[in-house]
Amino acid sequence: MEKVKIYLNEAQRGFVVCQSCGKSKKIEFAEGDNFRSGIVKCTCGNTFAVTFEKRKCYRKPIESYGKCFATAGPAEGVSIKLVDISQSGIRFIKIGGKPLQLNEKIRLSFLLGDSAIICSATVYNIDTEGIGAKFISLDEHIKKALGFFLLP
């Protein structure tokens, strides 16, 4: 069965779009509602599974490698595998080196298409799926490269 992610905005609203016929339906959750996954059946007969995600920024999967430089770590950095990226942050898997700590400031270096990205970030999440870092004050060149990369 086909799975579709529905991205909700800050007002907890979104649109379910049938991948078969293109019909859409607005959905809205009240404050405090639970966003449960489910099965949707369109009037055209297409049935698909939906999951709801509430994020400020669209997150796009990426398969690339780069370097992570911890503020107290070695100057050459350690290798990282990028997992996904958004306008506000990045998730990656660190390959070796000392463990990072929550709220630690780091520098990242990686390629995004043809653009070399060097930026600062703060570690905000560490789990089994990788390390989540929030970008700190990106310059216009990096914002433009991210925006172009994140286009559907």
C-alpha cells in the first residue's frame, strides 16, 4: 500500500492529496489533538496510508558525506554521513571520533550539489538514528544553495 506523508503547518492544517487522481482535501486538527496515522480512501477509489508530520521546515533525505569539527576536537574533523537536511538543520551519522554532547557547537563541511557548504550548528538531538543539529546564522549563499536543493 502506498504511504503518503502529510506535513502540517503551525496552525495544524494540511492537505491530503490523492496520488492517483490529484484531488485534495483540507484537514485541520484542534490544539492538543493526536496526529494518528491512518488509511484514506479517495472518491476515485484509490486507497493509501497517511502519516502526519508537524515540522517548521520540509526535511529532505540526502546521501552524502562530509566532515564534523567539534569545538574541542581535532582540527581535521571526523567523517559524517548525511541522512537528511532542511532549511533549519541537518541529521547525520558520525563515523568515529569522540561523542558529541547536547547543545555543543560544531562546524560542518559538506557538498550540496555543486556548492561547498561550511557552517556552524548546535547539536539538539542524539539518538540511534543519528545526530540532529540546528544551523546557526547561515549566510545568503548557503541559504540559496539549501533552498535550491530542497526544491521538490
